[in-house]
Amino acid sequence: MQRVSRWITLLLLATALIACSGQQTAAPTPTNALQAPTSAPTIAPTAAPTAEPTAAPTVATLEAPTANLTEGCVTDYDPAIDYFPEKVTLSDSAGWTIEYFNNYKVITVLNPWRDADVQFRYVLVQCGTPPPTETGDALVIEVPVNRIVAMTTTQLPHLSELGVLDKLVGVDSFLYINNPDVRKKIEAGELVEIGSGGQVNVEQALDLQPDLIMTYGVGNPEYDAHPKLLEANLKVVLDGEYMETSPLGRAEWIKFTAAFFNREAQATRVYSTIAGRYKEMAAKARNVATRPTVFGNAPFQGTWYMPGGRSYVAQLLADAGADYLWADDTSTGSQPLSFEEVFERARNADFWLNPGSWKSLSEIRAADERLTRFAAFQKGNVFNNNKRLNENGGNDYWETGVTNPHLVLADLIKIFHPELLPDHELYFYQQLTP
């Protein structure tokens, strides 16, 4: 009975195990469908800043000037701009050149003195702009200059005509100046003398702090001031006007001075007027029927220095309708002659001009009786260019006359052909009386 019961028990246990083995846990059903994304939180975006937008930077297009800057400096430099719209061109001067670039100009003095083997170059840079990187041995000067020392009276009319006399702070000497406005400055204590030549007062020049010292050279250290002044690092420029061989060539150096003040337009107007008047009068005298014979100067320490046939004096006489007796000479300077050489050629000349410092025929007779043998002396046709002298003997002929050759020419035409200029009164010349 127990065996049957065990058997029944085993049978029930087996049946239960089979039933358990047939049951499986249900696996999640896989699916290829993407789950709908969980809705993202709908956070409202922060509003973009609404500050006023800064205007987009624009590249400044600087307007090119229509006139040269005569005061002050450039403040906004643009290398593409031409800062010298007013330029000069040369028509009669042969002793210098000028070249223009956008912000600087280059001046070369070709013939500073007789037989010179050197030239001088100056780079004039517009104030407020950079100088060129390569300047060689040229002197660099900022323009327009504000303080100038003039070491020759021939520069004073330039400053007057250009309207920059207020920038004059010094001269070489007060003694020989005729310009009334400059003399007023002297009387007011506004000018300083710095001396001349090898004796120039360098310390005095330094104290003036000039932007420019304008002088001249002769090629002799004893008479030249520029070597000492340059050695002191002063801005020194040589004016070679006296080397020109024509009256208009000399007068045109006003353009040279003007370049340092950016006053080219004014210089062009002034010179155009002077040249126009000169040429108009010369044209009248060129057609005269008769040309009187002329010689000039006087003996000095036994030697008679006669102007060369290619000198500016010879040109003046030709333009005034005269026959200069040494016109066939080919020199541009003065040639040394003896009394006998001059007398042989000029004894019967119609006119005698510029006999030294003499103011009367009696002074000539007292100096050398032989001089009375010239026909021009005997006729009273002796004229000297010393009508306008100051109290120290300063002759305005060598001051105003250099810049205004039309006034000199008018005097000469009046002397040789008075009918051509009936209303003209002698300005620089006077007829010597007994």
C-alpha cells in the first residue's frame, strides 16, 4: 500500500513539474516605430538685445584740398592726396628746379655761385605728413615755415609780395634795408641782427629758433655764413638768384621763396604781372629806329669791371633799346679792363650808366680827370642808379629793383627813348648834374 502511495505521489510530482516547465514569462513585444518624442519644454526664448546698432564704420574718404595749406599742419594724412594743388612752373629762371610729389617737393639749386662744383637739394615736406624714406644728402624742411631769417635784402621784397613779412624774425644787418615795413619792425624791436659771412653769430641765430635761414654763397668760407649755420643744425637754404643772367630770371626767384611758405599761387600772380609789364615795354623799345650806344660802371682801384655781354645788365640794355658796346662779349660776369681799353671803345658813347657811388659830375672830375674826356660826360648823359639810398648808403636798386625789373626797364627806356614813356618819372636812376 505504501508502494502504491509513493508511486501516486511521484506521479503527481512529475505532472506538476511538466506543468511548470510549459509556462514562460511574456517578453515585451519589439516595435520598429519611433516613439513620439517627448514634447520639449516650450521655454520662451529671451528677446534679442534691442540696443541701437552702431553705424557700420565707413572708410573716410578725405577730400583733396583745392589750395595749398599756408597755415598749420595736416591733421588727417592720406598718402593718396596731393597736398600741393597750387604749383609753380619756371619760365625764365635757369638756376633751380622744383619737383612736386603728393606731400613733399624737391628743390635743387643748380648754380649757387660762380664755378661751383656742388649743388644743393632741399626736401620740403608738408607739415603733418611723413618725409620720404630716402632723402640722400638733401636738407629736409617742414613747410609752411613760420619763422625766417633773411640774410640778403633781395629776399625782403619776396616776403612783402607774398604777404609773409610777419614771419621775418631776423636779418644779417639793419644798415642797408630800405623796405619801410621792415624798418618799422626794426624800430619796434621785432627783428634781430645775426651778422654775415664767416662772422655770423651762430648763438644769436639759434636763439631765434628759425624754421628757415635763407642766405647766399660765394664759395669762400671767409664770406659764406652757411657752413657754420649748417654745422649748428640750423635749416639753411642758399638763394642763387644773383647768378641768373636775365632780369626776369632773377625776378622769378620769388617762386623759390614762395615754395617754403606754400604760397605758390601768390608768387605766380605776382611774377606774371611783373613779367607781363616787362615784356610789354621791351616790345615797344625793340622797334626803335635808332639805338644809342652805352657803357657802364667805373674804375675801382685801377680796374674797370665791365658787365659781360651775356649778363643781366646787357639784357636790360638790349631790352631798353640801347646798343651796349660790350654786347659781343660772351661772359656772364664782369670782365676786368684797363682805363685805356674802355676809353678806346667808349669815348664817343652816347650814355654812361652806373658810375660807382658818384652823385655828381664834379665828384667824377675830382676822382679822375681822365673820365671827363668821355663824350657822355661832356654831354651830361651820365645816369646813376643811386636815387633811392637810405642814410647808410643802402641802395634800393639792389633790393626792390631785383624783384621788379620792369621798374628798372622803365627807367632805362625813359633815359634812352623818353618819347616811349612820356609819363614815367625815374625811380631808381638820376641824371648826374655838375
